[in-house]
Amino acid sequence: MNARVNDEPAAISLTEQAYAVLRDRLVMLEIKPGEPINEDRLRTELGVGRTPIREALKRLEQERLVVAFPRRGTFATDVNISDLSHISEVRRTLEPLAASAAAERSTAEDRAALAELRSQLETAARPGDNTALLRTDVGVHRAIYGCVHNPFLEDTLISYDNLATRIWCVFLPRLSGMAGHVDEHVPLLTAIIEGDAKKASELASQHVIGFERAIRALI
């Protein structure tokens, strides 16, 4: 009995590890849309057993990042540009809510971390690589979501940001102004750090609307 209890945290940790790696590869389209998920290769690469991979894939299926077919296997979901309006509709509601809540609820520790992140954004050289910029964008969003201190809302926000990021990735080679999109986070982070919920909400709304406009301009 003791052995089973002691093994549980390790199993959870391995599942989370597998989930995080797979999620980010799917989000950044390192695993291409429609590509089969090779469980054996993943087990070898990540050094985990069958169960953590299977549990991670179940979670990713709920998040619409993979789809499983009986007797065929599991595949990365397609990126459907027709989903843009639906994803944006949700994000236009939730992103301002999250920014406002982060401004109201963030702890002193949260604000110190956001201030450090803001400093990095202000001083870092902007790489010409849109993929690196997009990773920065994702990281800032997740940092803000963590300051909401609502795990249900945080999971939902991450899920829809992941879906939006996959659409970004499709258009990355043709996108211009990605550095400016990332720089929009500086005033947003400032509003959250200063506890200005109204301004944070307005800036988050503008950021999401700007994303949708940038994509629609390329469709």
C-alpha cells in the first residue's frame, strides 16, 4: 500500500511533463496538423512509460489539440481558419476579464515577477525570428493568467490562447509587425502591476482585437 501511495506523485509529475512537452509542440506546430502521434517514440524521447503519455493525450484531446480514431491512432488536429471567429469571440470576453482580475488579485510576489518580465521585454533585443517572438507572447499570456488565481479560468484561458497561437503559427512566415504585437504587453503589464483593472481590461481587449485583425488581413 505504501509503495502505491509513494508512487502517485511521481506518476502525476511524469504525466504533467509529457503533457507540457506535447502541448507546446502541438501549439507551435512542431507537430504538424494531421501528423500522427508516435507514442513509442515519445516514450523513448521523454523517458516515460505508456501511462503518462496516454493520460497526457487524453487531456490534449479535451483541449482540441489531438484527436483519436479507433484502430488508427492519435493525430494532431487540423488548424481551421474558420474557427478564428469562434476563438476570438471567447477571447474577447475572457482576456479582458483575466487582465482585470490579475490587476485586482495579483500578490506582491506576482507583481514582482511581472515587473521582471516587463523589464525583460523593455530591454531585450527583438529577434527577427517570429517564432521566438511568438513564444515570448505565449509566455506573457500564461504569466498573466497565473495572476488571476482561478484555476478553472486559467485553464480555459490557456486552452483558447493555445488554439489562437496555432492559427498565428500558420501565418508566421507572412506576418509583419510581430515585435509590435509583443511590445503591446509592456503597458498591459504596467496596468496590472499598478492595479489599474479598467486600463488592463481595455488593453487586453485591444490586444485580442489586434490579433484577429492581423490574421484576417492575411486571409
